[in-house]
Amino acid sequence: MTIPVMRPWLGEDEATAAAEAIASGWVAQGPRVAEFEKAFAASIGASHAVALSSCTTALHLALIVAGIQPGDEVVVPSLSFIATANAVRYVGAEPVFADVDGATQNLVPDMVEPCLTERTRAVILVDQAGIPADLDAMRILCEPRGIAIIEDAACAVGATYRGRPVGAGASLAAFSFHPRKLLTTGEGGMLITADADIAARLRRLREHGMSVSAAERHANQQPVIEQYLEVGFNYRMTDIQAAVGLVQLRKLDRMVARRRALAERYQSCLGDIPGLVTARDPAYGTTNYQGFWIVLPDGFPVSRNELMRMLAEAGVSARRGVMAAHLEPAYADRKGPQLPVTERLTSDSLILPLFHDMTHEQQDLVVSVIRGAAALDQPPARRTTLPANGPSHRREDLRTQPRSAAKARILVTGVGGRSVGAGILHSLMRADDSVRDRWEIVGTDADPFSWGLYVADHRALVPLASTPGYLERIQELIDLHELAAVLPGTEPEAALLAARRDELPVPVIANDAQLMPLMMDKQQAEAKLRELGLNFIPSYPWDRREEAVSEFGFPLVVKPSRETGGSRGVHLAISRRELEGLAPFVRTEHQPMVQPYIGDADAEYTVGVLSDKSGNVIDSIVIRRKLIGLSLLAAKNYGEGTAAISTGISQGFVVRHRAIQEFCEDLAKRLGSRGPLNIQLRVHDNNLYVFEIHPRFSGTTAIRASAGFNEPDILLRNHLWDEEFGRLNYRENLMAIRAFEHVLVPMDDTGHTPA
């Protein structure tokens, strides 16, 4: 094979470090292991890290210190390397296989909950192929029941979960350093924990249960007689391995950045194959792309095995997708529910080559075989070369092209992933050709591997809005590109640019600065609604949560009050035990608050009110949210119905609702809105209760544009060419379905009604 599926990034530095360890005379577990443990813990943000001989042995010891006994049940994904289930058998417990979420290939609470019994003592949560699992959601399910969660992060070093390295928030998390992983020591593993007593016990267990380690014994000037406090194991890492690991750890950020660049290039080159699903970031984190998997759609011209054969004949090594342990002979006697998602994924997915020094020519060969199998032409000739190094904000690093005659250049910021900025970009690309020909788009982001940078007409890197030099960089881009307008795509950028718009020589297409605190500080939003005499869902500071319980009972929503968007940090509690169990996840810097959950899950609406630059309302659009699939963060039944909170991935019914639209349009006028305004509310007992106000473009902006309610397009034309608009003839009675893209389906085709 000329192109391997994986090749570790090892070089002279690793060879030198290993040779130095050998020359030192200490080749078994010793000072380099201790140094590697300390450095790894620091890189994750963990209190303690214990180096071991493999991730499998790390899982074994994690189950022991978690108190798992013979006869206990441990829920695991079948869709994982068989070591995950085997470790459960090592302690005499019984693995119970649960199905997985098709988008992330990870366990989710909805799949785990049916598997729980009175014998369930733990869940092993796997971060499959480096895609982080939703640990917080699983905790809400498990911790009130006294069920331990062990994170199998074998593939996930370098991935992030809710802004922190994967494993940082886990009680126990196990990592692998096998050569297929980003960071390798040949073989080896690491187990991290926040508990000092558990860490001490783990260090004893890995060394036969000895009371004093070999390193401590050799360092002591006096004879030391060790004791063996319990039956332990020989699960030690060597100093030679640790020496290699220290070098690899210093290279980790570069390895992750390169893999993410290559993965985004795969996504771009394969993105137009109908129905093909690829590995992607979840809404709550980023993957390290330890592996890049694809899932073939039904009706694909060739089978998964036939495609692997075609790749092999072209000199490309691919692997079948993740195995399903429950289909292996070792687990033929297993009992449990059917696992249709697992069986579909394991039969129809494959893992493509991805490694640090993979060239674009090698990647193009892989792509050409897959596209050929799909009976499609090759990707368009316009190829984007992704940057191989980290971000740079220097003028000479901009990719600029000569200006097309008579076209205005528009700056759209924050265009990464499924951000609001990406939605603005989608919307402008969906404008009518007669209008689209008026402008070219300059996309910006702080991340050099953001999706939007490579679909915009031009691209540039900018620092974060919170860092010095941001405004100067925007001014530089205005001068360089002779920009006509700026559309901010993130909340911090919208707030900053709206406040400083007088310092810029071009229009900033954002709402008034005086409204931005309603977005950045939910307590100010509540105060404004109270001032206007409107119904609102009241909030209580976290330290006054008992008042919320006394006045409203359950369910309650716990959420940050400051500087967060979407569903970050939002939790749902339907009992006092669940509420108090959230204490470890509440981040005081975001001033957490508690709100009663008013209404039912199906009575939540997102409303967009569009006003022109003079404050005249143009029109409004209503989406009655349907929290299913990727849009559902948590749903819980309580006495009067179902409470649910969203992931921030919005979907639902595009409808006209006269009462809600009149209410929201009146609110926009009373607030003095000049631009996009998004209002989230619930209906209860024929009353409207507002719980969020966002004077910016929305995560549903692209959905609305697809329906004919194209806010960025309309506001650009209003600001730049003084076009005026009346009511919009947008499409309605649609169901907007979002996964990694969105689809609009005539409601008659769904069997749903919008009422």
C-alpha cells in the first residue's frame, strides 16, 4: 500500500529522547514517567495523571477504583474497540450494550436510559474516533442514580468538550498512546482523576499493589521493606516510552491543527455526494480527527467492502468502520436491546487515511476513488490550499483577489462551523442571482480551519474580539479590501462593533448598541421586560435557587446569565436531587441563574423580527421549535408533561402566527430595534412568556433565508442602496430540519400540523 490509513508523526527528537533514557540506565518506570504524568495532567487541566501500559489496563483499573464488583452491570457502547467491553469482564461485571447516536457515534442519554437496571453501577462513555461525547448530559442522567461515569477517551487526546480539553471534567478518564492515536508512545495509556486518594491507589495497583514504588525505594538512602496492600498488577509504563511521550505532547497542538485541516478538506471534497455522512464536530466541542470516518448512504453504487477493495487497488489503505462488539463470538451470549444504529454504522462505514504528513496529492487520490465509486465527477477545479501552520493576522497572509468590476465587498465575521456567521454566509450565498452579483464576500475567523473561510470569495484571519488589536485589524481589512459593509457573526463581535460603529468608515449591519446588553446579560433583559410591563420568565441567582423551588417547584432550568449563547451551560432539573447535582457544573464567572420551566416542550417559539435602518418593522417570521434529534439536549417527563431544552441546533415548523407576530413586532418597536431581533418565548395558558432576547442574527438565519426571509440580504440592500421593503412573501407551513446542514420540507409531506 502506498498510502497508509495512519502513520505516527515521529522523528529525530523522539529517537534522541528514547536514546537518552536508555543511556541514563533507568529504562523501567522512573523519573521520566513521573515527568510525563505531570506534563500530561497540566495539558488536560487534571489534578492527577497515572501512566499505565495501555488504555485497556487504564479502563480495568478505573473500574476497580470505581468499586465495580462481580454481578454488577456496566453500560457500554457495542460500537467501540472490544477492549471497552472486555475491561468490564475483567472485574467480573456484565457489559450491557447500548446503541449510539448516528451523528457522533457516541452514547447519549436516550440510548442509555432504557439499559439501566437496579444492577447498573457504571457507564463507560467512549469518545469515538476523537469526537467528544456529551459528558454533562450523561451526568444528569447517571449521577442522581448513583451511577459512575468512566470516560474512555482512548482516541480523544487533543479534542475539546465545552471549551476544555476532553477529560478535564471527568471523574476518571482513560487515554491511549497506541500508534493509531495522535500522541503515541508505541504502547501505553494514561488515567486521569481529580481525587488524590484514588490516584495513590492507582499507582499502587499498577505496581503489584506495592506500598512503595520502585523509584521511591531506589531513591531512599536507607533500606525500605515494601508491603503489598492488595492484589495488584504489572501495568507500568517504561521511562523509554515516557521520554517519547514528552516529545509527542509538545507537538500535540500542531498534530491536531493539521488533522483538522485535512479533515475539513475531505469534507469539502466529498460534501456533494448525496447522503454521504462524514465525521464532524458536535455542537458542544471539537474533535481531534483521530480517525476520519464516512458512512455510505443507502443506494450507494457499491458496498462498503467493494469500496475498500477499489481503494486497495488504487494503493490506498482504508479500514472498516468501528467494530460492533456484540456481533463478535466472544459476546454471542449477550442479552440486551437491538442495536440498529450500531449495526448500520459498523456495516456501512469505513475509515479513510489521515495522518500528519499526508499530502494533498495523496488525499486527492483517496477522494477520486470515492467520487468515482459514487459515479460523480471530480471536485471543481477551484481547490483551496489549507494553511499548514497556526493562525497569522499579518497583512501578507491574506488571500486576496483582484476586485470584480462594480462589486461591493462585504465583510462577514465569525464564519466557522455552524456559527451565526456561517448562517449569514449561507444566507448571502442564497440571495437571488440578480442581487448576489452586486457583492463579493470576505470571510473572517480566528480559526484558520473554519469552514466559511474556504467558501467565501476572499478570506482573512482576525484575532478574537476580546483581544487587543481586533478593531485595528477590522480597520485594516476595510482599507485593504475597500469594504462596503461589515456583518458581525458572533455575539462579542456584534456587541463590540455596534458600540464602536462610529469609529468605522462603513456601515456595521448590527442592531443598536443600546440593545446589546439584552443579549450579553439576561438579567438586564429581564429588567427591560419588567419595565415594559410584559410577561417574562423570572430568574433567580444560583444562590437563591430555593426561592425558585418554593415559588414554582419543578422543572427548573439552570443557565448562565452572561456572555454565552446557544445552549452552552444550560441544564434541566426535575427534582431537588438533580438540581443539587448540577452544582459541580455551574460556572460562577457566568453568574448562573435558575428559571422555572413554563409551558410544555412543544409550546416554544423562536421569532425573528426584521427592522430596517430607520426602525421600521419589515416583517417577522415564526419557528415553532420541535426538539428532536440533534436539536434536543435534554428531555424529561414530569407530572404535567414534558420539559425539554435545545442544543442550540434549531429546527421546527416555519409558520405564521398572528398573535405571536403582533406581540413580537410591537416589542421590537418599543425596544427601538434597528436590524435583526430574535425573541424566544413560550406559550402557556394563552399567555406569552419571553425568556431570551437576542438583537443579532440568529442560528436560524440560514433556515429563514431558505424560506425567503433573507435578513442579511435585505439589510445590506437597505443600508447600501436605500432599498425599502414591505411584507415579505416568504414560504410558510414548512418543517425546518437541521443536522449539519438544514432541509426545508413541505409540511404536508411530514404528517405534522403547525398548530
